[in-house]
Amino acid sequence: MPAPEQSQGQDRSNERRQSAPGPEKQRQLPPNLWPWWLIFVALLAWNLFAWWPSQSDSVTIPYSTFLAQVRADNVLTVHIVSDDISGQFGRPLL
């Protein structure tokens, strides 16, 4: 009855070869990781847009110059908060 023992040994060695990962098999990520990658990409995009330097057309001028522009009817909008005044000129200020 040595033949059945040999066949069992061969079956075990075949199982080991089949279960061992070979170079042709690639490791795959678990399917539940894709939401985390999506969140990561969204945060990366948000950071790029939030911290990307923007071109600003603002200039700091003295209050007397601002009043002169108001009198010349060159101010389109004004936003006053406490002692800060911001606005938009109709024509560029030279």
C-alpha cells in the first residue's frame, strides 16, 4: 500500500505549488481602498486650487487718492469694513 502514500505526497506538493504566489500573479489592492484613493485625490486637487498663487490686481492707495477717484466718478463698487475700504475702479489707476 505504499502507492496511496505517494499519491497523497504528490497531491500536497501540487497544492503548495498552486497556492504559492508566482511572479506572474500581481498583488491587487483590496476593493475597499478605492474610496480612500478618491478622497486623497480630491484633497490633493483642493490643496492645489486653494494654495495656487493668484494674480491680484489690487493696489494700496492713500485715502486722499481714493476720495479723488470717488469725486472723479471712477469708483464702481465700495466695500467698507471697520477701517478697511476696498473697491473697484472703472478705469485703471495710473
